[in-house]
Amino acid sequence: MKKTIAILAAAGLASAAAADVTVDIAGVTSNNAQGDGGNVVLTVNVGAANAEITSIDFEGFYVPNSPSWTSEPQWSFQGGGHLWGMSNHGGVDDSNPLAYAGSEATSFFSDGNGDVTIEFWENFVDFNGPDGTYERGSITLKVIPAPASLALLGLGGLVATRRRR
């Protein structure tokens, strides 16, 4: 019985440790092919080394520069040696502005400093310069701390339970 209570306490602490990290992308441009030095790359600290990113929520308004289409902008997320790409978040083959929102399940990890990089790029480069701009928008990363962090939280729960007796 004692072990069951301790496990449940640790599980409760672990679920409470999950966090959301939201990034404002208003004003970010979508420029060139993936990996190009002219692309916007944001570094986001998620607050825990080697933390798992389990899903990405996104919303905003993207305005392409004609002849670029809303189906062309892409995002790549990288941390801890893992690369995870995201497609055009609902764009179509035309140059009309796009309001978008959605969520995608994923599984990748932050690096040893807790950092994740987000690269904004185009799958088709129409001309030299920005193919479009995110006039408003945000990306929210759902973060779960690494197992070592969760183990420490669980150990803290066990110590707290033992001290009460």
C-alpha cells in the first residue's frame, strides 16, 4: 500500500511538472530553403535540459509576398540532435493571406541546456528576400521534463511523505 501511494504521489508530481512554452512569432519572415543563413532561427529555452516536447499548438496570420503561396512556409524544430519538421500548417496554392490554427502531436527533445531552435523556411523560393511575413501568431510547445527531473520530483514526494510520519 505504501509503495502504491508513493508511486501515485510521484505520478501526480510528474504530471504537474508539465509546462507550456509560448513563442510570439509576429513579424517573423519566411525566406529561403531550409538551412539557409538568411532564414529566421529562434532559440527558445523550455526550462529543462533534455525535456520532451509532446505537441505543438499554433495560431496566427501569414501574409505571402506574391507570387509566393501560403503552402510554401515551413517550420523545423531542433534540440538535442533531433530534427522535427512541420508542413505548411494549412496553406494552399495561392497568394491570399492565411489565418491558421491547429495542433500537432510530436516527440522530440530539448538539448542539454533546455534549448529548442525553430527555423522558418520556404519549400519553394520565389525570389531573393522574404516570401512572406507572420503578421501575428504564436507557437506553443508542450514540454515534459526529462526522466531525471521527474525522478527528483518523485524522490521529493517520497521524502515529504516520510517526514509526515
